[in-house]
Amino acid sequence: MLAQSDLEIASRTSDTFEFHQEIHQNMGELDDILSWCRRECLGEWRWRMLEPSNAHSPGHYCFYFDDGRDACAFVLRWR
């Protein structure tokens, strides 16, 4: 069973994060970004697919961060 704080985190909406960054990535590249976020981010973060990638065009994704350091590191690494 989830604790109250776990439920609040799980149901958190994107507009509650202080920082966000949209990126476009080719098919197959999203796993590297998600692994990096899991390994490097200190604060809470989420991501959302705005448009999936396909063989003809990259996908469009939005990443959300609470920590300014995480947001800055993300931009430096993935933009």
C-alpha cells in the first residue's frame, strides 16, 4: 500500500513542476534519456510524450523538473 506522500507524488500533474524542457528525439533514443534522468536527477522529475517518434520523424517529449540543477544539467546534456 502506498503512503499518502507516495500517492501525492504519483498523482502529481505537470503544472506543479517549476521547470520544463521540450525536446525532439529520434526513435530508440528515449531510453538513454530516461536512464540518464534516473541516474542523475536529484529532485522529482517526470516526462510526457507529446508526439511519438516514427521512422520518418523524431518524437516530441516534455520533461519536468523540480530542481533547477537537474533542469540545467538536462539542457546541457540533451539539447
